[in-house]
Amino acid sequence: MRMNEYKQELIKYHKQSDEQYCCYCLELKTENVGCCGENHFLTFAELDQDGQDSILEVELKEHEEWRSKL
């Protein structure tokens, strides 16, 4: 799968997901009640474009690293 196709799949997945991210550090919410001393969480679709881009950048980099090991 080409990187652009993979990116589009990630965007589609995240926009449909109910997973929530910290508004400040963008860490995925787990059982934690708060993160970074805060407790404000949003779904991927609710985050601003910069937040979405940051999450995608990390995931794409991880994917690139994984592919380079094959």
C-alpha cells in the first residue's frame, strides 16, 4: 500500500473512531481520568487540523519504521 493511500485509511479510521485524545499533549485517553494535569479530551474529528496532523505524522513515521524493517 502506498503511503498516501495508507494516510487516507488512517484519516478515515480516526474520523469514525470514538477514541479520545488529550487536547494539550494529544496522548490517547486510556483509563486515565486526566492527562498533563488536565482532563479535556476530544475525538480525532473534534481536534483542530494541527492536532490531527500531529497524530497522523506520528503514526505514519511508525509505519515507515516498521516497513523499513521488513
